[in-house]
Amino acid sequence: METEFQDFLTLHEAQLVNNGVPSHLWEALHNKVRNEIFDAGLNFSLVKVEYEDSDEVSWKVVVSNPSGVKKSEPASIFIVDHAWTFDNPETARKMLVEVNGLLERMCNLMNITSGEGEKDKIDIVLDKMWLFNQTYSFAGFERGSNESRPVWYVLDELGSRIQHSDEPSIKMVPFFYTANKTALSIFWLLQDLDAEDELTRDYASHVPVDEELSRLAHLLPWNPCDFTEIDEDVEEPGADYFKMSRFDDVDTVNTRTVTMPTNRKLLVWTDYKLVQKYLTHGRFELTESREKADVIFQTSHIRDFRELSSRDVLLNQFPFESLLTVKDLLATVSRRAATDGKSHPTWLPVTYNLNLNLPEFICHFQKRAERGEDNLWIAKPWNLGRGIGHVITGNINHLVRLPETGPYIAMKYIENPVLFERPEIGKVKFNCRYEVYLKSLKPLKFTCYRNAFLSFANVEFSLDSFDNYEKHFTAHNYTNPDKLLTLLYDQFVPEFNRQYPEFPWSTVENDTLQCIRELLEAVSSKDPPFGMPSYPQSRAHYALDFMIKWDVNSNGHPIMVPQLLECNFVPDSKRGCENYNDYFNSVFAALFLDGEDNEHNEIHPPSS
């Protein structure tokens, strides 16, 4: 028995310590999870609360043990089961339809009695579940990580009906038992409780008690509050916040001129297999030695800028480029391009950092609601691509809960996108990816690959079914790839012009290139860590994703306006290599040969 307990600690002690579980309860917890002892019902019971002049019903959990419960008792730790677990709203809807008895159980647990049919009840559950959902993620869901995604779950009937208090009587945390790979929850007492005393927990335990406004924001789903009197505009965070995102080791900016040899080929070291396969330009030669390379083209973040600054070597990254590639920082620097007293430039959808500016976001959301304006938002993890973890919703409770899972932004969903007619489907969403060759920031020198890349949705667009991934997202990771539309740029442009003869693509493209220029000017307008520095060794290959929305000009006439969605460094180049034989030759010529023999493959943006 002692050996089994020691094995349990070997696997779980870090989890117990991080969650603050008192050590005198560990042995009892081991016994209960190993033997699946759910004994909370022996000490606690549900009490139904009814109200006069109202059909509303609520519940609370009280101590039913006549002797009360002592926090010092070694067995005073209890297991709570998870009644429902899912990873995204689309999965949640599917489970409510397919899992026998789940919908009925959730309706009973959430006190849902309305709804004439199954679909109505499902919609109500999906709307109300954000008052009951909990979340866990046991690894990796942090800034810059693709390793883990959060999981949502609903506690069983007892756990779900423990109410909130700013001065809770228990603490509850998720617990992963590795022996049978089971996630459950555990709780223990923070104070001794007598018979009939109520169990309460802090629904916003991740927010310090002295951060009053932030706690009000995080508790909004359970305690509705008016935020319209606060300021909806946000200020740029301080230097420490910007430094959090750095991947490099640069303290001071290197301004030493770099000289490349002209009497031989440039030696290229790269860890990108597509470059190794497709780079055939006569001015370059691959090398296996990073130390001897003239050009380093690296897919992971360069972390040794300081060491490389003493060498004549060109790099495919800029210091502090996370200001472009991490979503919350991209929005922050983009706001510097705003004019006419507005909070955002015309090419950036209104965006809030939910972890840093939740009260301001709620204020903006509530003001839009008061004005009767559309209030759909797309929430995105800061640094996950391909639509991973993205959520489209107008449910404020859902949006408020998302920061509990990790870092998120909320970006105004484009409810009036310019659509593209797919004859076999109808009008669908699309986005356009411009690949940028950045050669210098001061002075600003950049061009774009002339063959922009298009991505199309698989389902006809409409403002509903927001958990239908193939309707609302254009990432190329659908479960049904046979429906993908592959259209090269030279095929897309004439078809777009045919569909919208009054809005030539050349005008849209010029506006998009101007947006890129304004973004790069904004990101280099301040010194590090607030901005990207000019760095003679650096070049960069970015992919900027845009959608186009309908708007009106000052005369009330419809116009098309590009909308920046995100920026990626060292973008996935599979499509480029498969469709254009000279793709990487163009990339390397533009970045490292200043466009030598490559002008026909570059778009030069208009001057500022």
C-alpha cells in the first residue's frame, strides 16, 4: 500500500502542489481515486430553492452530516465526476444530438424546461452552458505553443450546483488521474463547516480579490453588471508586457553593415525541407554547416542574434518580430495606424485582448448591444493558426469565459464579407494571402509575391450555424478535402472581375498593399521592445491573411475594404512549391539578392 501511494505521488505530486492541495489530504485522495470512492453524497446534499411569484428555481449544496465536516480531517477531500466533456462548440452540438440521454441530463442540470423540440433545447443548452462549463488543459497552452488545446467540461449535479462566493468555503480544481487516464474534479474545505452550512466556491479564483473591476468582468455570466460607464478604448501596455513575447536574445540593436561575397555562390543553411528540395537558383548553394552559411533560413525562432551579430550572415527573421506574428501584439501595433481620432485603422477589425482588456471589451460589447448593432465576434488564441481554437459567437458569457483557457483576442467578426460565387455551392467566404518580402524597415523596403494565394469556404455563407467550420472558416484543414476549391491567382482575378465588374481587383489589391505598408510603418515607429528595429542582417518572409468586407464611403456608396486577419512568419509554402516552379527561387532572390532577375515575380507597393 505504501509503495502504491509513493507511485501515486511520483506521478501526481507536482499537480497536487500546483493546485494547492493540502498534503494531509493526499493519501485519502489516492485511496478515493484508486477505488473510485464518490462519497460526497454522504456529507453533502442538494437543496432546491424556489421563489415566490416566480417559476425560477435554483439550487445550493449544504452540509448534510449532522456532525459537520472538519477541514483537518484526513478524509475531507472529495471527488466530483464530470458529466459532459467536449473541446469545441461543434463537438458539443454533435454530442447533444448523438449521445443518448445527454440532452435530457443537461436540461435537468441547467434547469431548462422551455423549448418545443430537440433543436430548440440543444440551442438553449449551448447558450446556457457557459454558466456551468469548467475547463482544463494540462500541458502547453501558452503563448507561442501549439502543443495543447483546452477542454471544457460540466460537473455532475452536485458539483454544478455549488454556488459562487467571494469568500468561498471550499476550493475545487480539476485533477487528472494517470492510472486510468481519467479527468475528474476534487474539492476540499477552506474552513470547518457545521450541518446546514452551504458549500461555496470562487468562480473567478484565477483573478486576485483586489482587482475589483477585473473580477466583476470575469463574474459577468453569473452577476450581470453594466460596464458602459467605463472607457472602451485601451492604452498600449508597458514595456514588460512587450518583453514577454520575445523569442530572441537581442539587447541592443546591431547596425553593422553586412557584406555578401560576389565571387561565389551564397551558402544557405536551412532546416526547411521544402527549401532543400525546391531552391535551385544559381546564386545559392545549400550547406550543412550553420556556422559557415552566408544565409540562415530557419523555421524555428532565431535565439542567438547576439552571437550572429559578429558574422557576415543574412537571417530570415527580424528581432522582435513577434510584434507582427503574435495576434494580440499585431492588433496593438496596428492601432498606431489609426487616423481621424478612431481607435482602429480601417483595415483592422475592432480587436480586444480578452486577458488584458476584458472590462473594456465588455463595455464595447454592451454599447453595441444598446445601439442595436451586430455583435458577432471571432475569438482566437494568440498564437495558434489554421483556425485552431477559434470561436465565432455573440454570446458574451462564452467570450468572458475564454480567457480561463489561455490567452485570447476577440476580433469583430466580419458579418458583411465580400463573397465568391462557387457554381456548385453558392456564394462563399474567401481570404487572400499576400506573401511579403521585407528587406528593410528603415528605410522601409518590401515587395510582395505577385501570386497571392486564395482559400475558399466549402459551404455557402450565411449568418448562422457558427459552429459549422466549413461555412465560416477558409483554412485548408477541412475533414472533406475533396470539396476544396483550388484556384490560382491568375484564374481568380478575371473571375472576381467578372463577378464584381464595378470593383476591379486591381483597386482592392492596391488598397491591400497600402494596408501592408501602414502596418510595417506602425510596427517600426517605436524603438524596441515596443517596435521592430531596422537590422541590417535581417530579411523576412511573412504571410498576411486578408478578407474583404463591404462598407460605404462618405457619399454612401458601397466600397470594398481589406481586413487584416493575421500575420505568419516562414509561412507554409507547400502550395507555392506545388503550383509555381520558381517559388523559392523568387523568395530567395527577393530577400537576399535585392530582386535580381526577379522583378516579374514581385509586386511593388504604392509609395506612402
